[in-house]
Amino acid sequence: MTFSEVNIFGVYVAPISVMMLVAWLATLLLRWLLMLSGLLRHIWHPSLFAFALFLIVLSLMVLSAPLLRGA
């Protein structure tokens, strides 16, 4: 499993930084949906939950990246 750098406007960045940005946006969307549904108010420590949710989303992205690339 190898990751290659991503070219963004002529600047090569590590693929984990792009994955972290996408995971952060997905986490924001999930927290917004949880807030709208009212489930977020039942969580004991919302910031700890947000961090754990971010790590789960990022881990899923990193582990599924080779499958999406066809490797």
C-alpha cells in the first residue's frame, strides 16, 4: 500500500493532509446532522466525541483508500 503525493496548484502535499481535510468536513457534516436530530445533546463530552468521530472517519478513509484506487 503506497500513497503518492497530490499535486494541488503545483504544490505537492502528502495524501494524509488531503484526507484529514476531507475527514474534517465529513465530521462537521455528521455533527451538524446529530445536532439537528437532537442526539448531540445526549452526549456527555461533545468535544471528545467530535475528536473520536474525526479519528474514526479518518481511519476509515485511510483504510479504504487502497480499495478505492483498485490496489
